Amino acid sequence: MYAYDEIDRTLINERVSEFRDQVKRRLSGELSEDEFKMIRLMNGVYLQLHAYMFRVAIPYGTLSSAQLRKLAHVARKYDRGYGHFTTRQNIQFNWIKLADLPDALADLAEVGIHAMQTSGNCTRNITADQWAGVAPGEVEDPRIWAELLRQYSTLHPEFSFLPRKFKFAITASAHDRAAIKVHDIGLRLHRNDKGETGFEVLVGGGLGRTPFIGKTIREFVPGRDLLSYVEAILRVYNQYGRRDNIYKARIKILVHELGIEKFAEEVETEWLQIRDSTLALDAAVVEDIRSRFSYPAYEKLAPMPDELKQAAADPQFEAWRTNSVAPHKVQGYAIVTLSLKPIGGAPGDATAAQMDAVADLADKYSFGEIRVGHEQNLAFPHVAKRDLPALWRALDKIGVATPNVNLVTDIIACPGLDYCSLANARSIPIAQELTRRFANHDTANLIGRLHVNISGCINACGHHHVGNIGILGVEKNGEEVYQITIGGRADENAELGKLIGPAVPYAEVADVVEDIVEAYLALRERPDELFIDAVKRLGVEPFRERVYATR
Amino acid sequence: MTSPLQQKIKITGPSVVTANRTWDGVVIWRTNAKDWSTDLADAAIVRTADAARALLGESVADDLGAVGAYIAPVEVDESGAIKPGNLREQIRVDGVTIELPAHA
């Protein structure tokens, strides 16, 4: 966990006071909606179909139990008793009243949480690998750098009105869980040939209307130069990014139109001028940030405790353990993913009661720490293996132990037309139906790793472009229809999915996914050939034939 | 951003003006009494672009009472009952098509 200092606390509290006054003036008529809209957006407040929506940042996906309890409190006191974890390590409340927002923000400020820069054309919440700091083989904890970027970019005057929003993601592992290749800037912490740590910097990735996989602009940027280098990128973008057309305003369009070589030249020119400025990171500054992260006092534990051996006889426990428990960098510990994808549920939703219970369990089993992943699940980063059986029973009681992590029912979905004013079609009911179709764990397990991502519009909050099976809802002649892509992935081998054919009606989407899965099961070379690998080998055609032969 | 009143208004059938109430975001419809109602049944119906523009104009002018006003299609049956004209508006009237988590 990172401990905020007095500067952070003052900043957050001042922001609450400022927003309280702004809301008061809006509600008295002193501020018009035209004047207020940008202000509310900069505080994470959107207007959705039924109500205001309040988006709260969870920087680099790390929460303390106290913070999660406070989120539960906000859900209970100001909303309808639940929250929605998003693909960008935020949580959204869908029913909040404008008049209540200052109080909700003040309550959150008590535990160092805020909603700054969760909207607007600024640097958004810095996201990271949800296993940061505990994943085996990680170069170092990337959250130290994410926190530096958070401090650097918070209310940065030069970059508060960029041509469009700007998203960073960071990982320090070979396997990318942070989807860095589909962010405006992706950072991969690694070691060079000399054994020095630094960043591979990717730029121009993104989803939405015009998806692109990010391109490497520099293979290695030393930590000392991280801020100056990203500032050079932001400056080039701020200068040349289009402001005349919202659909062409993201940095991915600029990189695409200029070409990565020309874009890189511009960045290098800018960087030369600022590299040795005050942006150069003194080792002491980095160490100060590092020192504010606290890590558990791990015990020396056996790699295979008796409790785990005994529990292995229970097939239900084993099903959960196989899918939800991952190796930890410390012997005797594990990383546990809590599935927010119950059969028939809305992906990423958690009730206030579940959040409170998860916070209690985090205190008991995970040193009070919780992580939020872009796949819309939670994780406990520090669980002693001996505690896994007891933890499983407790998680199962509160409905977050569905043994489906990384399986076909572990679906990413945006709120879609049920909530969102931008959506053209519903996402959640499609996800719910798919979870019911594949509810049988043995079937889902037989299918193996398969990521289904659903978006209710072209803005792609449900990351459909990078779903192994991607589902995009569109509106055609007043009806919801869905385009299906296959072969997308968001990891270190990120690819955009390919369209398999004409869009299908709402009622047929689950049938189509079943057809695709059945085709895969029939065509895979062996049981351990993953869906994504089979699509890579076979291409789209066999799946297209299967889906459209009878349609 | 272009004001709703500056946008070209084209309606193909009976329409209403809808918005969200400023202080709490609740869905509301403009009434003939130049007020707002939380019940679609109370909505003022317009059938021409000029009438729609006028209704939208007075709605947008009530900046304190409502936010995000726009023209939405409806269907009006022989008895005069008003129904939403598309799925989006149906969802705004009826609420989400799923069970809310806290009630599940």
C-alpha cells in the first residue's frame, strides 16, 4: 500500500471544498450547465440515462480494506447499494444525486480516494498490472512508477486540456495483465543487456472507433528519464493532436497519420530540450516514493501446507484453486482472484455487502490489501497458502468464488444501454445469457482459457476489439444487432479481433458464441490448444462457415 | 459543443422533450404546463419540427430545473396513451432490463 502524505490529503480536501461550492452554485442557478459540465466531468460526474454516474479512481488498482469499506459506504448511503468495477481500475456508481456528491467525495477523501481526472481530456487514472509487487519474475513493483506518474500528472496545468483523454498503463512482468498495448502510452519495465532497469515505451495504442495496437517508440528509457520522456510525448501530442474532430483527436490517430518514425523524431527533439531539466528523476525522489509503499511482513511458510493437501480432495475447492489461485513471489503465499462474474450476474458489479465482506476478508487473509484488475475482478495479493481453504469457503459464501477466472464466463462487459447514454445496445444481458449457457463448470473447463469481451457501442469500454471473442452492439433500424470478432487479445501478443461476418440480432448472440465454441472444440488439435491459438492457426473462415451456414 | 437548439431538428412522428432533473438526475419529461413530470403520461406531445423546436427551446431555457434536454420519439395510441418510441427511451422509462445487484 502507498501512504499518502500531507500534500495529497490537502489536495484532495481542497478539491472537495471547491466542488462543494461549485455544486452549490449550480443548484442555485449561479452556474449554468454549460459552465458546470466541464467542472463535474473533471470530478468524475457524468450524466447517464437514468441519473448521474460517479466514477472514482483506484490508482494502479490498489485498495486498502478501509478504502473498500468506504466505497461500500458510498454505495449504500448515496447510491443503490452496489458499484461497478470498470476496465480502467475505476469504480462507478450509477444512481447518485448531484446534491449528494460533495458529501460522497468528502467521505471518500477521509481514506484518500478521489475522482479527479476520471473524465475529461486529461491524463486519466494510471493503471497497472493488478499483480504488481507480488508476481513472480517481475522486474520490480511498477506501482512506484505509476505513483510517480500519478503525482506528476495530477492537475498538471499543461496537460489538463489535451486534444482528448490520455491513458497510461504499466507492467513490469513479461506477461502483460495491464493491456499496455491498447493504451495511449504503455510502459513495460524491463532490464536491458547491461542489467539496468528501464522502460519500453509504447505509444498510440487504443480501442474505440479506430483501434490500434501501440507501437514501440523507444526500447529503453531509464527510470531517471521517464517523466521527461512522457512529457515530450504529451507535448508533441498537445501541439499536433487534432482538436477539430473528436473522432480523430486521440494520440493513436496522430501516431498513425505521422507514422511512428516521424512521431518519434518529434519526441526526440522535444526530449533533448527537457531531458536534463527538473523532470530528471533524482534517485532520492524515486526512493522516497518507494519508501512510502509498505509491504507485508511475510512469514517463512511451507510451499505446500497440510491444509492445502487436505483440501485438494474436495473437487469444488480444486476447481476454484485451479482457476483463481496464482503463484506468488514469496514461498508459501498465493495471489487469489475474486470473481465478480457470477453466473447470471452483471460483470464487475459488487454489492455494498460484498465489498464490506471482502474488506473484512482482506484484513484477515491479505494484509488488508485488495487489487482491482482491468478484467473487472478483484484480487487478494498476499494470501498464505495454508489459508486458501478457509478463504475459499468465505468467498464462496459471499458469491465471489465462482471458479471461472479466465474461462468463457469471465466476461468483460461495459454497462451498455441499460445505463450508458452513449450506448447503442445492451451488454449486460448478453453477458448474463452467455454465463447461463456456459454455467456448467466442466464444460467451461473443457473449453479452457477464452476471453469474451462485450461493448454496447463503438467506444469499446468493454474492450471488444481485444476479446478472444469480441461482441460489439450496434443499432440498425431501431434494433440491437451485434458484430462478432474473433482472435483478439490484450496481452503481450496483443491483436485486434477479426470480424466473422454480418451482425446478428440480440436473441442470436449466445447461439453464435456457442457455435464458435463448438467449432473450436471440433477443430482444436489437442485439448490444450487454446481458443486463441486455434484461431491463429485456422483463421476466421472455419468459424464463419460454422456460424453462417444455417443463418 | 453545438447547442441542441442549433442542431437540425427532424421528427418523423409524435415526439416529446425529455431530460434529467438537475439536482438528482431523475428522468423527466416536459409538460404542456411548462413544467417537468417524472411520468411520461404527462408529457407534451409535438408533431412538427417547429413545435418540437419551440418545446425544446423552453425546456433548455429551464437550465436550473433540467439538464441534457432532447427530443425523443414516442408512440401515441388511440386512447392517447404515450409509449416510448425506441429501446433507449423504453429503458429510461422502465429502468434497466436487468435485476439490480443489490436486489438479486
